[in-house]
Amino acid sequence: MLTRNCLSLLLWVLFDGGLLTPLQPQPQQTLEAEPRENVVTMPGRRSSAQRVKRGWVWNQFFVLEEYMGSEPQYVGKLHSDLDKGVGTVKYTLSGDGAGTVFTIDETTGDIHAIRSLDREEKPFYTLRAQAVDIDTKKPLEPESEFIIKVQDINDNEPKFLDGPYVASVPEMSPVGAYVLQVKATDADDPTYGNSARVVYSILQGQPYFSIDPKTGVIRTALPNMDREVKEQYQVLIQAKDMGGQLGGLAGTTTVNITLMDVNDNPPRFPKSIFHLKVPESSPVGSAIGRIRAVDPDFGENAEIEYNIVPGDGGNLFDITTDENTQEGVIKLKKPLDFETKKAYTFKVEASNLHLDHRFHSVGPFKDTATVKINVLDVDEPPIFSKPMYTMEVYEDTPVGTIIGAVTAQDLDVGSSSVKYFIDWKSDVDSYFTIDATEGTIATNELLDRESTAQYNFSIIASKVSNPLLASKVNVIINVLDVNEFPPEISVPYETSVCENAKPGQVIQTVSAADKDLSPAGQRFSFRLSPEASTKPNFTVHDYRNNTAGIETRRSGYSRRQQELYFLPVVIEDSSYPVQSSTNTMTIRVCRCDSDGTILSCNVEAIFLPVGLSTGALIAILLCIVILLVIVVLYVALRRQKKKDTLMTSKEDIRDNVIHYDDEGGGEEDTQAFDIGALRNPKVIEDNKIRRDIKPDTLCFPRQRPPVEDNRDIRDFINQRLQENDVDPTAPPYDSLATYAYEGNGSVAESLSSIDSLTTEADQDYDYLGDWGPRFKVLAEMFGEEESYNPDKVT
């Protein structure tokens, strides 16, 4: 197949006769080759025995991008060996862009591009070609795949995707110091021509910086660029394709370069002498002035340290650095006195904290200036001779006794007299007084060391000529102790002894305490009182180290005989005058085991059974109490249940049917339930004993008077019996039917109020007296109402 463009063709050999093969092998053409007509054939099918001729195999075509011609761009031509030129072969095209981008002439096999292509959008297209018989619609050749590549043209300029750039480089850097590397990207094909070969150059920024045309590395071009002269630089970089040749496309970007500071400048004082005026009343630690050295560097390179050079007056002042302003702040270390010295002169040195060794050759990175301070006279308050006064006085000292004095002077020129007084806020109770002129301090109250051992108050001294000028001093008065309290036994005052104690056994070690302020080496002595020395029970052993031991003098103590012992102990101190006291210790006799461990000290424990502890006895008592409570609750519940049952039985007016599982004795057994009373009203109760159960006790029923035979009841029962016998709806088994028939002919007649008279006044209750003694009270009640009725006519 022959191509008619200036693109190169790549051909190779196909071994299958069904693939596209050229009639004449053609070498790959260059872009500048003259277009020539090539004919590419597609060999037809051959028999397997026929020898296949080797030919060149094609797999790609080329087409120019951005084609702007009026006619479709010719790509190439397909031809099959079976095509005899009579119109029996049809060529088809399928794949990427078939029909939309590329078309094929079905008869001639010519391929055209019907629209403009962009290589940056799609660099190649993969298509498939086939020859088909027009009549049979069957393929004459196997489908073959080939590629159409879009030939690149220089239609894209280089672009800096990361621009604009920001970079920095230290000042005073040597020539060639690395700054930054920039990179431009060209979308054209880097494998074809020079369309994507980029060359870098500087349009703006010379002669300070240079750039490598191939790599885009920016470097310094001048030595010793000073940040203090110029800090910011803006460099304009150009990237041009086609190797920088004329006609190439170009893109630009901006690089902002900042010179970083280095410590290349020492601090310098703007003047050599600084004058300061300071009042003599300035407090210690206060700032009295500021000086400043100038350093053109930036950041930590401009940090300055100030120091006072040892010399005249340097020990009275101190200097520190203000971190915000880098100024030297001069502070007062000691108080100033105009009357003593009126002026001071010293030197201050300023130096950098962070030095750069590369610039040591420039010179020392420090500077020196002189500071002169003039002290101003100020009218000052009086000055006490001591910063604090400490005095001592014995307790119980008489009121008005002088215990000390304070002194203050006015040191100003033309000194004034001084007046003293006590600050009432510090001595509210006025225990002391002070002489306003002499400054002597005296007691105003009796002092008690045990109440207050130390007093701390302030004394104020002011000028008589100017009372507003006053100074204050603290006075501490320690109250000395006088031995006025006897020593006493420290806790405990009570101890115990075992019944089985042995003679000489120490049962308690005691110590003493004294309310007085005991001097160093204070000693306490212990002994028994004279009245207790003759008793053979206990003794006191003085250990001579301010402690003593209580020891037993005999073996065996009995709680039954004596439970408590009272031991008087006499304690003396060694101060003057000697003070002593008698302290009574209580010793309780306790029961102990063989090791001396106390088991019980209570008197009640004597009467407890041996072998049971108090806890065990308490547990036993609790169990007994719980059992008694359970029994009481059980009995109460039984009584309550019985009472409820009786009340229910009496109040229930229904028939009570009693069920039991005893087997009856047949029809002859008439003792279990005698219904003879229903048959014969005269039969009430015959004191018959049931024979089906064993009677508990033999009790005779109460005899009732017989009643007359009442036929109404018998007739009523017989009538109901006949009705049930002839009733077809009655159940086919025996049933108990209860009939509540009152009957008639009662002696008391009916008690119902249905047939009663309208008013009580119309009723006659005289018949109640005929009912017998049981109705006597009722008859008397209604008889009295009748007799006292005022409406009744007598």
C-alpha cells in the first residue's frame, strides 16, 4: 500500500497469506520525503499445498494533526490480491473513530480523515480492515488490525505548572550558590522533532542571578549580596521550545527571591555617652533608664546582650535586655544616697548572642558606651539604725518597765527632729507603749508567756517638720518564761495490771509535760507520795530521762477483792523555783492470758461462765430473742385465724355442706346425717353419737322444749317431693333440695315488718311479756316507751 504524505511508514513481513502485504517493499520514510504513490495488496486465500510468497507487513499509518485543508486528509489505501478491479470486493473499516473520524472508500479502499485531529487529545487510533465479497457477503480476507498515529506539530507552548515560585538564599553567598530549580512542561510529542525541547533563560533579574538553560537551576551571579542593602528580588524566567530557535513557542514565570539574614553586622551604639538622672529615693530593683545599641541584622542575629564593665559604681547597678525592643534596661541594685555620693560613671558593653564564624574577620561583634548617672537629692523620711529590733522581757514584768528603745535619724541636709509612735494596726491590744521623743518601749499590760510567747508590731518614725515623711520598722519582743507551772503526767492517766502479774513487772511508762517553756536540759523527777510508799501494791521507778515506770510490788491481783487502785505520783521540775505536782493514776485489774494479753477488764465479766466470751454470749441471747419472737408471732397468727373462721361460720347464713371421705354403712347407716327432724318436727336432737367416727369427748346436747306437730312443713315437703318425682326435666340422680319454709302457727308469729302497723303508736307490745323470761328485758323496754308516750291518752 502506498501513502501520499510526508510521514514514514513501518512495514514488516506477514507469514499468513490472509494479512495485508505490499506488492513492493518500501523503507520507512522521513517527514521530508517526497510523497510517492504506493500500492499495498491483500493476498487472497491459497491452498495449504501452495507456497506462500513472503511480503512486507504494515501496521500503522500517519496523519498530521491540526489539518486545516478544505478536503479530507488522505491517509492511505487498502488493496487485496483477490480484487481484480471488477467491483466484486468491498472494503470495510471498524474500530476507534471509524465512520466519525476516518472513512474508507468501499470500492477503492482509500482511507481519509474527515476532521482535524489533536495529538494531545488522542495520539493514535486502532482500527480493523477487512475485504468482503459483494455477492456472498463473505469475508475474502481475515480481519487485520492497524494503527493510525497523529503526527505532532508544535502547537503547545511550555508551561510552568508550579509557578510563580518563591525562594530564598542567604545573604553574602558566593557566586553559584543554589537558589531554586524551575521546570516547564510542553504538551507536544517529545519523541518527534524539537517541539518539546525546552530551553530556559532569564528575562529580568540579571546580573544578580543566572539559570542553567537545560536544567532550569537558578544560582547567584554576584558575590556578597547584602540583605541590608536590598532584601527582595523578582526574577522573570522564560522557557522556549524548539530548542530556543526562532519560531519556537515560549512561556514565562516569576521567581520571588528573598535574601536571608546572616549575622554580618555588629551592634553599634549611636552615641558614646549616655546621661541619666536618678532620684535618691528610687527603690531597689526599679528601672532607672534605658540605652540602645543598633544592629541592622534581623531576628536572632539582631539579639543583643548588655553587660556592665566592672568599674566605678558598677556594683550598684544592673542591666538587662528587653526582648521586645532589644534595649538595655538599667536597674538599681542598691539604694542611692545623695548625701553619700552624688554621681556614678560606668561602661556598658553590647554584643551579639549568636555569632557567625564566617565573619570574624570583619572585627569584634560588640561595642562599648559610657553611662553617667547623677543622683538627685530628695527629702527622705528618717532612717532607723537597724532594719529590725529584737527585745526580750520576762513574763509578769510590772507594767511600765522599759524593755528597750529604737533610734531613727534624718540624714537630709538641715535634719529635722523625729517623732515615734506604734502602729496601732499591729498592736491592737496595746500591750506596749513608746516614748514619742526618746523611742523607749515599755510594757503596758502584764504579759503571760503561756498565752502569747512573742509579740510582733511596727514602730513608725516621722519628721516633725514633715509628718508625711515616715518610715517603719518591725519590733519583735520575746516573752521569757518564769517557772510558774508544775509538771504533769502526760496521757494516759489510767493503766491496767493483770491478775497474774509478777513482782517487779513494768505495767506502764509515764512521762511529764510542763506548760512552762522548759530550758535546755530540763529534768523531771518521779516518786511516790509519802502515803503511798507504805502500801505493798505498786512503786515508781525513775529512769532519770524524764520518764518513769510503774512497777508491781507483789504477785497476783484479784478483781473480786479490788478492781481499781489509785496511785499518787509526785513529779518535780529542775527550774527555779522548783515546781511539783501530785498526779493520781488509776490502775485497773484485768483478766489476762498466760502471755499477758488482756482478755477482760469489766466487773461484769467476773460473773460470766468460764470459756465463753462476751461476743458468744451476745450471740446466744440474740438467738433466744429471735426464737421467742417467732413463737409469739405463730401463736398470734393461729388465734387470728381461728377467730376469723368462727366469725365466718356464724355470719354465713347459707347451708354448710360438709364433705368427708368416710365410707358409709349403707341404708342402715342413719347416724352420719339424721334427717328424721325433717320427717318429724317433734324430733329435735336425741343425743345420738355417730358410729362412723370416734368421738373425742362425750357431751350431752342442751335439752330444748318440744314443739307442737306442724303439718304444714310435712305437707310442704311431700308436695315438693311429688313435684320432683313427676317432673320430666329433673336430673336422673338424687339431689339435695333445701326449702326455706317458715311455716305458720308460731307462738311469736312473724317478726317481719311487712304486715306491721303504720305507726309505732298503733302497735301493742304486751304480748312480749307472754314469751317467757328471755324476752323480759325487751318487754320492759317497749312497755316503758308506751307508758312515757305523751301523745297517748290515759
